[in-house]
Amino acid sequence: MDKELPTPELFADWLGLDYYVCGEGETASRVIWVAGGKVPESIGVNNTSTLGLYDTPHPTIGGIHISNDPDYWVDRLDKDYGNLPEDAILIEIVCKKGDALVEDVNYRYDLDRYDKADSNILLTKRLILYRGVDYEAVVGGLSVNLAY
């Protein structure tokens, strides 16, 4: 009998985090920045230690930031890091069986707004996401003028 690898759900539970198990085919929004508006064919996910979820990277589970408020993040990351709004593209990541959403443990309150914007992490066993399989670009999905 083959040994089953830990799932993102079990990992979130082990960390003691509140989590939501995504249904197969549900989508999660993320903003990416690409000069010239060319949507990449693949996107790597972050290791769990980079996301502040554990000291040691999990060998089979990674995560990627997502939000239900992508326009906020276009503005915030322009202010914080100089990410140009015209280079922002909204993608919809398709959830697979076993994916889980957890709260972004590193994100603090926005001092400009005095509240906390929507920020979560999608935990997944997919360490690379592929365009057309795992995500698609959303034309006109942001309030900024996009050309891609």
C-alpha cells in the first residue's frame, strides 16, 4: 500500500490555523506583475517558510497569496514596492482537490486605511501552476487599464 503524502488541509490543521478546504474547480484571485503584459506560461508557488507558515519549508506543499480585493493590492504594492499598475494582471487559480485556504499570517493592518484588506494563502501540493491548466488571465478583471 502506497503511503499518502500530507494534504494542505492536514498541514493547516497541524499548524493550528483556521482553514477552508476548496472545492474542486473553485477559483481564487491573484494579481501578478509582468512587464509588457505577457502572461507567463507557469508560476511557481512559494515555500511554506517564505509565507511564514513554518520554519522549515514543507517538501510537498507550497502556497500562493490570493485575495478577493485585487484592486486594493494593485494600489498597495505600487505604494510599497513601486509595482506599476499598468503591469498588473489578474489571474484566476483553479483549486484542485485537497487545496486549502488559510489566513495570511504575515499581513498586518493597512496604516493608510486602518483596517485589514483581504489576504489569504492558497495551500496546494502543486509547486508549479500552469497557464490553461491551473490558472487563466482575466481580461478586464482589474480597474486599471490592462493590455494583454
